[in-house]
Amino acid sequence: RVKRIVYRLLIPLSRERAHHRSNAVATHQKEKKKMVSIKLLFFASAREAAGGIASTTIALEDDANTKSLRIKLASLYPKLASLLSEEDNITLAVNEEYVPTDEVWKLNEGDTVALIPPISGG
């Protein structure tokens, strides 16, 4: 009889704890921002400044754009920071389309962004 009483007391408590845990997990998941994966291609002096890597993939927040990408890359690759600070030093191309100076484009899942320094020659 004592076991039944204890059992009846514990069951509602365990259900309440389980409910609380599931609410906590749901709240935590809502707070997590959705991320998008972007492929980066580095050319010429941009490749050198990035440590010689030709390409990599980066995860950015869902609301990422070309301006926030420049900021993120400057923090990840300090040698690129001076090149990225001015749009004339590095041109971005999103999915093989040049991003015009002074324009900010939204980045989407699966986009490919090329970092292209000025080309000189004759």
C-alpha cells in the first residue's frame, strides 16, 4: 500500500520534470539561429592572405549578406582584413555574378562566393 502511494506521488513529478525538460529543449532550439553553408573561393593575393587555401566552406547566420561576410572573413583571416575593408581591393562574385560596388546581397544556402582581387597586366 505504501508503494502505491509513493508511486502515485512520483508519477506526476516525473511527468512534470519531463514536460519541463522538453520545454527547455524547445526554447533552446528556438534561440539557436538557423545557419547557411557558403562555399568560398580565394584567388591570387586573396588566396595568399588566407594562408594559401583555394577554397573552403563557411557557416553563416541565415540573415548573412555580402557585408557581414566581409566582416566575418576579416576576423577569420586577419591578413585578409586590409583587403576586405575596401571594396576596390577585393571584388566578390556570388554564384559567378559580380556584386557591384556599394551593393549588399543576401547570401543563401549553397551559394558560392569568389574573392577576386584586382587583376593587372597588359
